[in-house]
Amino acid sequence: MLVPTLVFDDFFKNPYDVKKYATSLKYAPSATGRWPGERTEPLHEFDHEFFERTGEKILSLMFPNNWDSMKFSAEGYFQKISSNYKNKGWIHRDIPFNFTAIIYLSDHEYCGTSIFKPKTIFPAIKNLDEKVKAYSLGKTKSENKFLKENNDLYTETIHIKSMFNRIVIFDSYCSHAAQQFVEENINEDRLTLIYFFADILGQKGEIKYHGSECKRL
């Protein structure tokens, strides 16, 4: 892990405007069952200014001294997941990206993200076909047994609540999952803004991540 986990509240100055904007967009499910619910098209394809400004704002959290001189390569999406998804999230990694950022934009508090430590030497999703079937065909009732077999291979190490307008940033190679998608007395979809950063460059080339220097000492 090269990127330490970072949690920061009150990320957007105008979160309700961002939420209103997100609800006005078109969403579609994953044709390959890679993820639950629905996502927008990549943000840079239809709103490049919002994509760039939000990406810069995320980098300013990590590199406050020189974020404005950086260039980055990333993918960004709004994602909504309905209460039809009764189970927990599948523990997985966001390979091959370097770090992931999630901003919570719905009123859920207990539908956050957890970071896990694998019990095996080489972590991989178990029962991947069942995960794809559950997410692409909507067969979430039958997935619970297979999901449990996968998630039992991990131990939770960090538990982050999904407070409105909170951002969590973590190493994409960390095993992680959504804690749940349904919350009592919350009728809206679980809404998030997700960024997957591939590379960031500074004036002197590739940027060093916080954790890499610490591990050398």
C-alpha cells in the first residue's frame, strides 16, 4: 500500500447543488456485472470542467503545496444503488488504478466503506461468476452464500461511515467493500461520486505517494 487512507468531511462547499446535478443525469447498469446499481458515463466525456475541478480538489487534500501544478489521469462516475441490493458489498480491489476516492452524497450513515486485510497470500475474488450474475441479472437473493464465502477470506481493519459530503481516499490495491446498501427509514438510492486515479504528474515528473517514503526508513 502506497496511499494512506484519508477521511475528510464537508468536501464540497455546495454539496446539495452537486447532489441535485447528480440526480439530473442519466445512469445505466454494468453490462458485465462489474459493479452494483447504475453509473453515469465517465464524467470527462460529458462535463470535463466538473471532472477536472473535482479531480483537482481531491488532489488538494493529498498534496496541498503543489496540487495546482499537477496533471492527472483518472476516471470519474456518479453511482446510485437502490434498496433492491439487500446484501453487503463484495470485497474487491480497484486494480489497476493507484488510488480511489469516494464521496458520499445520500443521507445514509451506515452504508459506508470498509478496508480489509486478506487472510490469504494472494487475494482474489472467489465465486466471481456468481458476483457477475448477481449484479448483471439482478439475482441478489441467491448471491448471499457465495458472497459470504468470498468475504470470509478477509478481516476488516477500517470501518468508515457514509456521512453526507464525506470523502474517503484509499489505495486502490487495498481490499475494500461497501458495508451495505440499505438503511432503515432511508428511501433514496445510495448515491456516491467515485474517482479512480491512474497517474498523477508534477513539474518534476512522477509524484511520490506518502506511504512510500515511510516504508524506506
